[in-house]
Amino acid sequence: MAKYHDTHFFECDCHSDEHVFKFTLDKDDADFYLHVFLNDFDRWYKRVWKAVKYVFGYKCKYGHWDVTMLDAEDVERLRDLCDKALWAKQEVK
């Protein structure tokens, strides 16, 4: 049986390809996924150093953050998508 996925992309107001995120609603199981691009702008050896520190338990007190700014139209579209996900969860129960 084929699964039905409802997928929506949201782009940042700055139009950077790195600030795009994707929501996917699996209508069969009512699972709601958020896919986020993880930025890799550091040189390879800096990323390896961060990985080694991570393996040994180092935690940055600030974490690793980026931002995506939505315009008003996308905020409404996201709200509608969240409403769909809530309805799908209720139908599965």
C-alpha cells in the first residue's frame, strides 16, 4: 500500500537555500515531520574537531542555532498545515 505524504517547503525571507525547511505530513499514520538543513560552513578539519569534542561529551552552552524568518503568508500556510496534522492525529485515534 502506497503512503500518502503531504509535503510543504518554507523559504526564509532572505531567500538563502540554507534557510529552507520542509514539513511532511504522513496522512496514513498522522506523523508530522520537520526537516531542517544543518549548516556546514566550517572547514572540514573544524567539523572533525567538533565531532571529536562531541564524542567525548563536550557541550556548548549556546548550542548550534540558525534562523529562518517566515513572511505573513507562510505563517498562515504553516498554521493551516499544523491544523491538518492535528485533524489527521484525531482521525487515526
